[in-house]
Amino acid sequence: MPTQAKDAAIAEITSRFQDSSAAVLTEYRGLTVAQLSQLRRSLGAGSSYAVVKNTLTKRAADSVGHADLAPLLTGPTAIAFIAGDPVEAAKAIRDFAKANPALVVKGGVVEGRTVDAAEVTRLADVESREVLLAKLAGAMKGNLTKAAGLFQAPLSQVARLAAALQEKKEAAGETLPAADAPAEDAAAAPTTPDTDADAAPAASDD
């Protein structure tokens, strides 16, 4: 790849890291173009799923302070760059991987922190926004100003606050009120896969 093209590719990957709330690194070996396009759509508006070159991605990751991603950048790599709530994206990736075992989650970056594959899975297992808000509403005992703000907060932030309140309550010998039965999360499953996978650098290393 010519130097100018390499520089452009590094700049594009760097920009995606900077503009995304999360980036999940995966191995896509064995998946078809239609399946990759289906996964991309399930991530939500504004998100993308792109095949990347490991050598160029290492340089981009290093430039934004994530040099520790280097051990994950081996083999065929594609990255889900998330524009919205990382929890919802993690759920979509988890559900897709259940239906398509060829997708392997390696780890990634969530809200500025490097995480491993296990933490991506734990993020996907966070309770739904409705359940967490029901618990928080009881814990706040009628503080409507705080409750209203949380309806606009990212789900990951709500989850962290719920956990903190739970620990505080348990330390005081109390428990948070039980929420109504949560609705099960369902993966977005488009019925007609397209073939317009995101344009990205070739997957092979230099």
C-alpha cells in the first residue's frame, strides 16, 4: 500500500477511535459479507463495522493512547465502532455471536478504557434500562430531578450508579426494591441482508 494511502487509512481509523463511545475488536474469519453487513446494521444508527489492517490499526491505536490493544491485533480483525450506548451495542454483538459462532470477540475500548473479551460480555449482561431505572427510582426516594436526568444518561452510566447504590444500601443493611420482570433483550435481526459492507482497508498485514 502506498505511503499516502497508509496515512489516510491510519487517519480514518484514528478518527473512528476518537469519535466512538466504544470500539469492539473481533475476529470475523468464516463470516460472509452478508453476515458482516447484518452485524453492522444491528449495531444501530451511526455505528460501523469495518475490516482493518492490524499494522495500521496498531499505529492508530497508539496515537490515541491505546497501545495496549496491540496484543489483540492478530489474525483477521474487524472493529465495531459504536456511536451510541456501548451496552446496547455489546448486547447486539453478543446475540449475533450466539447465532454466528464464527464471530470471536477479542476485547476493545469502552468509554476510554481498554477492556478484554470477558468485560465486553459482562457489559452485554447489564440489565435493561427499564429495570435499572426502576431500581434507581426507589433508591432515590422521590428525587425527581435526579431520576429525570438518568432517563437521558447512557445505560452504562445508569448501570454503574445502580451498582454503587446497591453497595451503599447493602452496607446500611438495606436492599434496593425489586423491579418488575424485565423485558428480554432481543438482537436486531434484519430479514433481508444486504451486501454493502463498510469500505475498509484490506484485512491482510503488511
